[in-house]
Amino acid sequence: MKSNLFISEQELDAQRRIASQLYREIEPRGLTFFVETFGCQMNVRDSETIKGWLIDIGYAETDDKTSADLILFNTCCVRDHAEKRLMGNIGALKELKDNHPGMIIGICGCMMQQEGMAKKLLKRFPHVSLIFGTNVLHRLPEMIRRVMDGERIAVTDRANDAIAEGLPKLRDNPRSAFVNIMYGCDNFCSYCIVPYVRGRERSRRPEDVRSEVCSLVESGISEITLLGQNVNSYGNDGSTGMHFADLLRYISDVPGLKRIRFMSSHPKDLSEDVMHAIAELPNVCHHVHLPVQSGNSEILKRMNRKYTREHYLSIIENLRSLVPDIEFTTDIIVGFPGETEEAFRDTMSLVDEAGFAAAFTFAYSPRQGTVAAKMEDQIPEAIKKRRLSELNELQARKTVENNRKYIGYSGEVLVEGFDTRGTETMLYGKYQNFKMVYFSGQPELMNQYVNVRVTGINKNSLIGEIIDA
Ligand code: 5AD
Ligand code: SF4
């Protein structure tokens, strides 16, 4: 059932009051926090809210884990090994805690939403005192209060799908920001754990999204990335009165907003209306992250992806004809249960045909509780590994091939970093279609837009020169 309720203002006010009480206790003591984030942009965005709260509670951020008074791991459970790594990380903190008894060690994020996980961790690690899931971020002040008072708690409310607006955020990138437009996922791709841990799909109100974008732009940000597990199904439940293309139009005229990015897009929901919005709106970037997962229609069916190879390729073709300089990136899984050599060849030929600018490639890993984990004909690890390296080799060649077409191209780049290790300072940044370019220039150009002409290529990026600053 779609609840699409919001956390009430009264509840948020109560949390804010606890935060300001805590502030009076914590700030004078000079306590610090360290948050380590694993996984995708959703988690990065959640960590901004967690850090925002911790600042409001009186902590200061530190990048030195060993001296922090509060250490928090924001975890991910989408692919394997994360659990093992986390256990190692947490285990290693025991000694630190022994030497610093007042330290609070906490774990949060999607992994904590997995059935039984929170309890298991509390039992296994007596030095951990705070565990919470992704749906209760608005209650962090109350949780910190309880832990400061000596409790050990696990707060994971899987059923709570309500959206909390107006939570604090600590964003440290002055040019670019993530903005959630929806939470959760209803697609139940058969390999994926996200719908089980992040809950049902719910969309934010368009006016809340727009007002967040306006205040970001006022603070100097010119590039935003709209986030959702599947942004193309924004408003599909009828709760917002708008679909994704309408939302793009609705925020595109925010004065000073130079670039709108968005991710991820599910191919089954990428409508013609969205294609036209990308083509027509001047600040919507010409880049679509469009996870294909497999190039074989039979495997796509078993993955419950609800599109065929042909449909996927037709989206690429249609978008390219509407928007000639558009670039695509993708996610691909190899070794899904039942993937024959022939099916894998279909993925290889799709990659050859589609011409992705880049691909994030994964060996299938069974996630407990998902449909695919119970499928027969699981693929041996050695075969997955071999397919993954064949695929990576092909994509590496395709990336270089794609890069070559940029020689001589020029356009506006948003400078996002610099490297002073070589003989001259190299700046780097992206064209609006997500292509990364390196060029020599002064660090003062950080966070600014400069025109750059491409003069050469690297394996994964372009080399260029400033044509005017
Ligand atoms: N095994 C391997 N890769 C997975 N992904 C999601 N679940 C799994 C899994 N069980 C990949 C998909 C998705 C990306 C975020 O992670 O490609 O698009
Ligand atoms: Fe997972 Fe599929 Fe939802 Fe993406 S669309 S989060 S792969 S279930």
C-alpha cells in the first residue's frame, strides 16, 4: 500500500528540541564525529543528513577516526563482501573503544534494514551501542540522547515509509549537490535487495524539491543531481500530480541553475516525454545513466526487468537522434543464474553496439531473500570472473574508441578538482554530458566554468586546454 505520509512537524520539532538540549551538553566538551560512507549516492546523501544532525547536536566533524568521540559506519548491502568487510572494520574498533571509554560506535544504512542484522550485530559487538536503519534518520537526536544516557539501541523501522522534510544537512561540495526526489523501489528486480531494505516507492512533493533546489542555488550551487532508485517513475503513484518530465520542466527555470543531472533511470519507464524534456530543456544534461544489466532478453526476463534487448537499444537510438551529443553510462551484471555462454555473448554484443561512455560491471552475487538467490543453475565464481574480465576489456576498448571522437571538441567544463603532483597543476572537471577532461590551469578556477578544447585522450578521460577562462 502506498502510504506517502509525511513525518509531522510536531515530531520533527520534538527532535529539534532534543538536539538543542544536546548541543548545550556536547558543544562545550568539544566532541567530534567521524562518519564513513559505503555504497551509492543515496547513502552519500543520507550521510549528509546524519552529519547535519550531528552538527546541530554539538559535535564537530573530524577526519581522524582514532580520536573521534562518535564513529558511525553508513553501510550498503547491494552487493557481497560488504558484510564481511564491515565485521572486520567494527571488530578493529574494539581496542580503540577500550582506550576511549566514552566513545560511541554506531552502524546505520541499508544493511541494518536486513532482517535480523541489527540484533546480530548488537550481540556480536558489545562495543557497538547505536544501530539504525534508513527510515529513521529524523529520530537521530533522540537516539543519541538514549545512547548518551547509557542505552544500547537498534532502531530499524522497516514499515515506516513516511518522508521527513526539512532535516538538517551538511553538504561540503560548494558547486554540486544531490537532491532526493523519491525514496524506495517497487521494481523487485530478481537479483536486488533494495526494495526489501529501502521499502516502497514514494515521491517527494514537487514544491519541496523545487524549494530545496532554489536554496541550493542561492548558496552558490549550480549543478544538482536528482536522486531516486528509478527517477523515471517519479509520481507514478499519482501522489504528486507530476511525472518525471514535468518535474524536470518545473525546476529547470530556477534562475542560476546551470546543470540538472539525474540518476538512475530504469529503461522500462523512460518515456518519450522524458526524452523530449532532455532534448528541450537547456540545463538538463545530456547524460543518462541507464542500467541495462544484461544484453539477453531471456535473462532480462528472469531478472524481472520488463524490457527486451531490442527495446533498450531503441531507447538509445531514439535519444541519440533527438540529442546527438548524449552519452550513456550503464550497469551490467555477469553470471546471473542461468546465464549461458550464448547469453553472455549477447551482453558483449550489446556493449559493442550501444557505445557506452562507461560501464559499471558486477559479478552476480546472491542476496538472501531475493528471488534470484533461490534460482537453480547458479554460475560458478570462476566463470563469472572470466566473463567480468572479458566484459571489462571490451568496455575499456569502447571507452577509448568513444573518447577519440572528442578530439577537437570544445565546451564548458565545471572544474571540480586539481592535481599538483606533476610538473604543472592539472585541473579536472566534466562537460555537461559527463565526460571528464584534464587540463593545465590555476587552482583558483576550482568550482568555476571554463571553456576547454580536447587535444588528446587518456584511458578513461580526455586531455584538453583552456580556450578562455
Ligand atoms: N549482484 C550483482 N550486482 C548487483 N547489483 C544490484 N544487485 C546486485 C547483485 N545481487 C548491481 C546492479 C545495479 C547496481 C547498483 O548494482 O547492476 O544497477
Ligand atoms: Fe534494485 Fe531494480 Fe529497484 Fe534498481 S530498479 S533498485 S536494480 S529493484
